[in-house]
Amino acid sequence: MTTAQALAFVLGCAVIHAAHAHAEALTRLLAAAAVVAAVLVLLVASLDYAPGTTGTFDEISVYAAS
């Protein structure tokens, strides 16, 4: 383990200890961040499957592409 990793670990422990009093608010913040991250991942995934400007978007072409 390098010194930078050890310092990052200790800093993380200190942040967790300091945020212990605000655990409920931190939990809500992290849950909201997880929901936003999931929405962004799904948006990017849907853009990968979206047809281009010349493509069509009907049930048959979507089924055939998957």
C-alpha cells in the first residue's frame, strides 16, 4: 500500500467520522446521487440504441436491431 493510498484511507475515515452526526442527510444525498447516476446511465444506454437521422423507429426495426 502506498503512502497516498494510506492517506486517502485515513482521510476517508475522518470524513465518515465527521459526517456521522449528519448520517440521515448524507444518506439522502447519496441516494439522490445514485438515482441521478442511474438515470444518466440509462439515458446514455438508450442513446446507443436510438436510430440515426436516417433510421426508422418502428417496432420491427427496433426488434431486429436487438
